[in-house]
Amino acid sequence: MSTKPQAIETESNQRPIGSDHPLTVENAIHEDMLDREGFAKNVADIICGSDLERSLSISIEGAWGSGKTSILAMVSSLLKDREDPPIIVNYNPWLVGDRDSLLRSFLNKIAKEIGKTDYFGKAKKVADALESYSRVFDVIKLMPGADPWASLLKGVVYYCGKMLGKFSGGRSKNIESQKESVESALIDFKKRIVVFIDDVDRLFPDDVYEMIRIIKAVGDLPSITYVIAWDRSYIEEALEKSSVPMANSYLDKIVQVRLPVPALSLSSKEKLLEKCVECAMDPAAFDEHFDKGHLRLNYMMSLLIYKLMEQPRDVVRLFDLVAAVEPSLRGEVVLSDVIGLSMLMIKGGAVYDLIKMNPRIFVGSLYIEDERDNRNEPSPKDNEDINKIKRACGKCKNEDLIYDLVGFLFPLVVSGSRYHSQSMLTRSNGCVCYPNRLLVALQSGAFGNVISLDIVHQYINNPDERLGIIEGLTLDNCMEFMQRLGDDLYSDESTGTEFIEDLCISIARAVDARIYVEKIRLNRNFGVDPVVVAVDVIVKLLKRIRERDDFYNYLDFSRRVVQDENSLTFAYSVLRFSPRHRDQLPGNEHLFIEFEVLEQLSNVFVENLVNRASEDRLFDLAKPWDIIRYLYKYHKNGFSRIFEKIRSNNEVLDSVAEILFVQCFINRGRISVHRSYGEEEGPIPYDTLIEIAKRRLGDGDLTPKAKAVWSCISTGEVQSVARKSWS
């Protein structure tokens, strides 16, 4: 068993898959394939042409995946090239942990960028005015209907104050006069400030409302222009959930200029598709394996696929998926049908699930030979089967187009489709309407990384099968499974409180399952963290309870999960964001342990850890080293007990010393090691560490890295070793 913190290496022979990353400021204009430079220039002109003595709010409105982030990058790039470029502030509230941090980080970001340009002391004048204005709101709480300046301004004052020095006092003035002082200082500053705000539509509804209120609070101040990218429909829905009446009118009072993201032109889709194909697809995929395969592909792309690719992300997702599944189906299923099934998976999930669960509806008997010469007449179909297909299509956004795509792929079943006559069926042409071809597509495992609703329902409704389902997941689909789990249950009205809580416990336990442990170690510093996703899903499910029971207390679940011996990594994440003092606010709105019982439950958590360490299973957890660091910082006794359990393992000791007791600095190809603790600090007596250090230094097989670490602990002196030998 390897106990050192390390990434898991995997082998892959796949060609690179097209990237779904947005453009950056550096490449935004040069790599624009969607002909949106003109739109971005228009936005930049609106910003620079606005009255500097007034405020302005602009919304860039588009659906998920429509390219809003790339447009913001293009506008920012164009603004930086102007003769008198404004101060640019890029803010992403989705990356902030909780609502209080949302306020602080927002002002921190703005203040930091203003602070970089101390124009002859005028920035100090702005800070002074803001500080004076903030005093009026010391007693005002941030509540619906209240001006949130009380919380906001203090952040500005703090960060500006660090740079500009102490602020001068002054007599109290009335609110209007003090606000006028702020406005006057900004006008005298004579510098346009543009704040780009992205991913607002990724926030929970309550956080969306909070972000909108922040914009509203400072939106009427001169010199500040907000450019906000969001999905308008989601924002309005979120505001309605926060009891904001007439959400559309509410937003119109905040945003002066609304600009919808330009729809993708056919030429833009073509250019993006060509780029995705070039980056992701093997050229051999387009070889002719079946009669008239190219002609069938051209028909389907022109008549259906181009219409279903509404957003840039649709194009990227489609060909990322096709590139992944096509090699295993090459020569077995015609490329057009591989693309068609892939599109159903992305845009018509309900239909694809029906195909997987009941393929007979689409092809009849599954064992009819596809070598027969004639299948020109549709077999009689039960009206109920046809209704099932229509109901599945009805669950999809583009119902008519999805139905037409089903008709193209299965023309002898869905004969009412407008395009079924274009399918050009011939003998053994690789189409999935032939039973054997569909079986190849469904049973080859080519599409196995997509989680079906059937699997999700099995997990929800069959507690005894949950462990087996988790064990059957892969690195490619385990995160999608967890996300769909939360979404699916959220839509179920029949689930009770106890049922949802038990399901949440199973999700918390799943974090330490083999596949998620592997995922975490593989990601290491990049990628989605399963623990974060699990927290997100569980909070969503608990909110489902709260919607039906106003008296439900989230703390009950937090206490329960922290005491669960099989949810240790998740329990650690809850404890980590719990308050350490009575006057602290929790880092997470719902999942935390209140101060009064924190010590008691932390002791239970430690007991569970000690038991696991006694069974030599501590390092099977998803984040053992994070847990050890947490204990070292917040639970000294717990760390000491764990340390006693692991101190006999030399490999573990070396890693503990490296992580906790030293600091490493890279300089000119060498790594220097400094002791990071004092002789009187820490849960491990200094003499004990010295004793262990001397013992380890006597190991002839000690690596240069470990030798430098233990030498530093032993002597307290800086140790240096060549980086290349730091194995």
C-alpha cells in the first residue's frame, strides 16, 4: 500500500479531445471563430461612450454554453487596447465559498484594482469618502429591503486603508451629504472602472439575490460600469424563489442595457465544428465503411444536427463524445448514426434512456438478422409504444427536432417524422435501425460513460444495491452520476425527510469509495473535487426538505454525518468549515457544526479516525493528508493519537514531517527546507521529534528529500538539496 500523497497515473491511447474552455483576454480576438468581435466592439463602445459621471450596468444574456465568458474576454481585450484604458476588475462569485465571503471578496477585488493606481492621492480621497459614508450603516443589517452598504464599504475601507494609511475622522453628516462625498471623490478620480461579473447563474438562488443586491447597492455611483454575464431566465427564477415580486421588472431597474448573445450563424457552426473535428477526431473515422454512408451523414448534419447545435458548447460536447465512442464502433455502425445517438445522449436524454431500457420499441425483435434484403414496410407498432416515444421527446427542449432525429435513425418505426424518407436504408448499411447494429452500439460499452436515469433510479430506490452501483462506476462517469443523483431526486415529490437524509448519508459515504478516492488523487490540483460536488448535491437535497418543512434544521444532518464512521472525509469537510469561536460565522450556510457541540462531535470524529487507523485503513480515505493537517491545527489530542498509530510506518512518518513540520522553498534548481514550528509548539513534543529524526537519519535507504527534512527538524538549520534528487 502506498501511503505517500501522489497522483494516480493512467494510460490512454485516445487522441486529444476538443477543449470546452472559453477564450482568454490574450487570445480572444485572434481565436474568435464565432464572428462575435463586432458584438464585443459594440459593447466596448457603449462602455467608453457612457457619461463618466454616471453609472452603467450592462447584461450579456445567453443560455448555458452560449459563449458569454468568451465575449467578456473579448470586450476586456478591446478595452485594454483603448487610448485611455479603464481599470478592469474581473470577478467570479461562483468561486467564492459562502455569502459573507461573497461580500468581502467582491469589495476586496474592486479595492485591490483601484489601489494599484493611486493617482496622486485621489484614490485615498475615494477611500476616505467611502469610510465616512460607511459609518452611517454600522447598525444596519443586511436584510431584504435594507441597503447593503454597511457590509460592503467596510471591506473597501479595510483594503484601501492597508495601502493608503489611516483615515482621518470627521463629524457625522447626513446620509445624502456623505453619499455626495463619495460621488464627488469618484468624479474627481476621473477614471472609468469596469467590473466584469461572470457565472452569476451558477449560484444558488439565495446567493444570486445577494449578488444582485450588491450590484444594486453600488450601481448608482459614478465611474463604475458593470458588465454582467448571465442566463436571464435562471436569474429571474432565482429571484422569484427569493420572494422577489416581478423579477423581470426588478432586473430592469438595475440593468440599463440588455444585450442578448448573438445566435450562432450557420457559418460559425461550420467553423467551430471543423475545429472540433480537427482536434478530436481520427481521420480514419470518415473512411467509407458502408454504402452511401457519406450521403446519409450529409443529410442528417444539414437537416437536423446543425439545428440542434444551438450553443458553442453543444458543438464541443457532441464531438468530444463522438471522438470517444467512434473508434470502438468503426466498421460496425455508420458514422452518421454514431453522431445521431451521441446527439440524443446530449440533447435528448429521455429518449436515449428509453432506447437503452426498451430497444424493442425502436427495432422490434432484437434477434432479427440485419442481412435480410427487404425491410421496406414498417412493422405494426402498439400505439402505446409510439406514445412512449412521443412522451420521451416531450421531455426534451427541442421536442420536434428530437422527434425528427428519432425518425431519421428509426424510420420504419417513427414513420411520421418529417425526415424519415431521407434515411436511405439499404442492405447492411450499418444503421442502428437494424437490431444487430443497435445491439452493437448499446452493448459494446461505447456509450457506457453516460449515466442513465435507470441507474440513478436504482440507486435511489434500492439501498441494498447502492454499494454495487458505486463500485460499477468509472473515472469518466462517476462525477456525472453524483450530479444527476441530486438533480433527479430534487424533482421527485414523493420522497420524505428520513428517506432524503439516508440518501445524503450514502452520498457522503460514497466520497470514500474506491472510484472517488481514485478520482481525487488523479485530479490532485486540477479537476472537479468529488467532495465539493457531494456537498453541493447534499445541500440541494436538504433544501428540498426545507421547501416542504419550514422547521427543518440542517444542523441535525450535520451532527449525524459527522458521527458516521463511514463518512470520514465528508465529516472532515463539515468540521473544517465550522466556527472555532462563538462570534464566528460558519463557512457554509447549511453544513456546519455549531460551536456549542463542536468539541464533543470532534471527539467522536477522532474516535472514528483512531479506529480506522488501528485497522490500517486510514490511508484508504479520499483525503487522509488533509484530515491529518486539520487535526494538527485544530485537534491536538486527536493528532497525537493518530500519530501514535502511524509512527511505526517510516514512509508515513517521512510524509508527515514533510507536510507538517517543515517549509520548502525552490530557488535556482535547489529546494531549501526550513523548520516551520517552534520548540514549544505543536502536539508532538520537540524531544520526541528529535528522537524520531535521529532514528530516521540512521536509515541508509533514506531519500535525499527525506534526509533534508529530518536534518532540518533535528538541527533547526536550513537544508538544501538539488531538486532533481528530490524523488
